[in-house]
Amino acid sequence: MPFALCALLGSLNALAQPPAAKGATEVIVQPASMAQLTTTIEALGSLRANETITLTSNETKKITRINFDDGQRVEKGQILVEMTSREESALLEEARFNTDEAKKQLDRVRELAKRGAASQSELDQRIREFEAARARYNATESRLKDLVLLAPFSGVVGLRQVSVGALVSPGNTITTLNDDSKMKLDFTVPAIYLRSLAKGLPVVAKSRDLGDKEFQGEVVSIDNQIDEVTRAIKVRALLDNKQHELKQGMLMLVDLKAASRDAVVISESALVPLASNNFVFVLQEAEGGPVVERRQITIGERFPGAVEVLSGLSPGDKLVTHGLQKIRPGQKVRVLAEEKPFAEKAGEALHLSDLIKTNNN
């Protein structure tokens, strides 16, 4: 029989043995305690501009003027590119004349209709002519506006990909425009931390490219689904970039301060793992002296020296931390010492990241 299987069967038989008939076994206990836990999650993320577009044309036209330089900062509404528009300008002038003429004819027939000198059908005809002329004018004006490309928001342009005189078509890249006053930081978090995620959580990000300078931000959105392969969920934070140091595509190391929670915490030394289950030995008062009860618990997050307990224990329950190898369920014990609760031993630092930091690279 394999050694590991023998050891497992031996452990099961030992746990199932009746209370020892000998004297009380000496143990050291520690009470379970409440603590505030704040998980710091480390992740790698990529930066995106708060708003970003690829500037392209809506028409197949020649460029007549480019009003920006590579990397220039532009304001919202600023004219960036102008294209050939002589034909559209002439059509707009014609449409304006036809609209004005249709309006004059409509006004004349409307006055005649008031005096009974024109029929209602003639008035309706003039109204239709005027509305059609105005629609053609608006359509021509819209096409003319499409030949002047404006900045839809303030930001910085990238490298221009065309020159004056070039023929551009829809889909041809002229340049890019990024609003980098704020930067979106996208990263993934394992789904086991889902209950700790919330909008507004603080984020600290840094990049080796910038000498590990720290940038502050907060979580603004959480994806609506978990990736079926990685079992992780995408999180987006927003970082201030007033000095415009951060660039789109930059790799960032992220520290996410997850939501705080109150939880029952025990020392790791009190935990007795068995197969996929976890047990502790709880001190119980009896007539002949204290005895130990084996109790199954559900654990949550682990961190150095301690374990979060989700169910099975209450604050104040006294657990055996030393002498576990010598005791059995229902056995009489003698308490040599009682340790301070783990939360008191760790002090207020229990909720700090250096105690419960979790790596997620």
C-alpha cells in the first residue's frame, strides 16, 4: 500500500478513536477573534486614453490643408483637416438660392390664399416645394461640413499619416486623437475576489518606464462577466494624468485596495486540513475538566500566519494551537497557556497590505 495512503488512513483512524483513558493532555489555546481585513490585490494592467479616435474622412476627396503638427495639443472644435469643397460650395449656393425663391413664392401664394385669390391646392404645392428646397439645402450643407474635420474633444494628436494633396477615402487613417487628461487602466482580478470589488475603490499604479512613480486613481467600472478560461474579471480604473506622463499602451503594476470587511480570524497553527476539508479543535467545558471538540470549518482567504473563517466558528471560541498531534475528539485536556487573539498579536496592522497581500500576475 502506498505510504501516502497509509498515512491518510492512519490520520482518519486516529481522529475517529475514542477519548484517551489516560490523564489530560497539555495544550495551548487561542481564542478566535474578529478583525478588519483589507485585501491588496496586485495585477498588471494596460493604459488607454480616456477618449481616443482614429481621424478619417467620410468622403473620397483631396486634402487641401492640414492644420496640426505631429504630437500637437488641440482644443475641442479646432479645425484639423480641410478637403476640396469647391463643388459642394457651389451646390450650397444654388440650394440657398432655390430655398429663398421657394420661400418668396410660398409667401406670395399664402397672401393670395388669404384673399381667396389662390386655391388651397396651390398653397399646398408651394409648401411642398419650399420644404423640398430647404431639405436639399440642409443635405448640401451637411456634405460641406463633412469636408472639414474638427477635433471632437480636446487632446493630443499622433503622427499624421497623409500630406496636403493626398487623396483620402473613408477608412484611411489621417491621424489619431487621444484625450489623455485622464487614463483608463484595464486589468483582471481573479473571480475569488469578486465580493471585495466595488466602484470607488482606490488604486495605486506605477510603471518602470517612469521610474516607479505612483499614480492615484479609483475603480470606475467592473465587467459584467467572468472569463471562462482564466476565471478572472476585468476591472477598469481611472487615473489622473495632469502632467501627461502616461501614454496609451503603457504597462502598469496595479495595487488595488479591495473593500474592507469584518471577519473571524484564527492562527494558521490551529488549522487541521484533512483531504479537501478543514477542521479545528475547540475547547469545551465539561464536569471533569475541559475537553476538545473537532469541528469542521469553511475558510476564506489565507495570509501570513492566519486564516479567515467564513463559517463554523464564533469570536471567542478557544482553539488548540499547540498539542494537536496528541489529542483526539472528546479527549480531556489541560490548558498550559492561552495565547492572545491573533488580531491583538498582529495589532492594527492586520488590515494592512503587507499582511494580506495577494499576488496576481
